[in-house]
Amino acid sequence: MKKLAVIGDPVGHSLSPQIHMTWIDGMRLNASYESIRVPTGEAAEALEEFARKKYIGLNVTLPHKQAVLASVTDTSPAVRAIGAANTLKRKTDGSWSAFNTDAPGLMDALSRVGMKSVAGKTVLLLGAGGAARAALYALDEAGADIIVLNRTVEKAGSVIASCCQRDHRFGPIDDLALHAAKADFVINSTSMGHGGEHFVLPDGDGRLFLELSYGVPAAPQLQHARSQGWNAEDGLGMLVCQAAESFRIWFGGDLPDVEVALEACRETLKITG
């Protein structure tokens, strides 16, 4: 049996086991996928143990996305630009290759909601943390014109410099209304909703507002965005799309069925939310 897992601390809340087991069961693959807590600071030892136990791949969540890079033998271009990995694949010699599927996952998620191409479009990105880095890399590669707004303006500039090949604009989060009024679409990568708060948006006129969180934390911002006329989507689509990219790295072939896994996750969130 091929063994897979998601590692993090904490990790019990992860929807990854449900997503991947939906595909594994649906395709009748001889494989398993579980969530395993790896305490902070123990990533290197854990990877050695997973290799010894012949795990073929891992998903990596907080706080290990950067820490695992010290224990891998090769990294994808996305990992090098973003500075973090969320997917590992074990090689025949027992070492690990690192990938970041958040970038292609974002582009697939945008395509799902009708944004087939972002080339030449103005994208307003809120926040400059880890999720923003992956979004920046993907959008820059795809030819978008990006404006990054962050509470710490210097950090917005530095993530653009490290994740992008082209120059983009950046500024303070207080300029949100000004730029949101003109952007083709908006992506929120901040954790604003986790405190029950939301950014105040101007009229959306049917434009896309993508909130990268999902479930209860996403609700305040999504509700406000929809009340202002935005076509508001949560981040669950991106979560499943990036998982599909991981699945393809491990098993090869075409991408698995995103819609069936997405529906399973939404049912789970209804029950637990």
C-alpha cells in the first residue's frame, strides 16, 4: 500500500485526508492518507522516519513549510521563489523532492470561477504573508499587474522583490478603497476574518473577490463583499485545487476530480461549522 500523510502542528483540523481519500477511494487505489502531528522543530527527524517507513509523499502545513527545506535534496522553481514547500515526494534513494502547489492551485481555482486568464489584468492583493507569496509568484508568472497592500508597507515591497520577476506596485492597507474601485479583481490573503472583522469594500459591480480562508473565518468578509455587489468566493476551491496538483505529483496522470472533493469538503464544513 502507498502511504501518504499531511504533517503540521496542529494538524487535526486539516481537510486534506478527506480530500485525498475521496480520490483514493473513488479510483480504488491501494493507498492511504492520514494526518500526523509533527511538533515544531522536529521536521528533520520526522522526514527521516517517513522515508524509513516508505511513505511516498507528504503534504506540509504550518509550521513546517520552511523547515522541511533543510532536509530535501531538490526543490521546484516555485519553492525557490516562494521560500516554502507544501508537497514532498520521496525519491527511490529515500531523499525528498519539494514542491509548492499553492501557485498552480490558485490559478486552477481562478479558472474554476471564470477567470481563465489574468494576463494584463490588475489584481489587488491584500496581505504579504505566506499565502500572498504563493499568489504573487503565480500571478506574476501569468502576466497580471499586481498591487500589494499591507499594514507594513516595506514588507509588501520585499515580498514582491523576492517572489516576482517583474515590478509591481505596493502600498498601505489604508489605500484599499482607492485601488479596489479600479482593480479587475481582489484577493484577500490576510487573516482579518479570524477575529470576526472584515475589510470595507467599495461597490463590486460583479467583480471577483477571492477570500483565501474558508469556513467560519471567511464568513464576515464574504458576507460584506456580497452585500457590496462582489462575486465573492472562498478559498476552499484553492485548497482542493492545490491538493489535486499534489495528487498528480504523487500518482501521475490527469488531475483528479476537483468538484467531487470540493462537494465533500463543503458538506463537512456544514456539519462542523
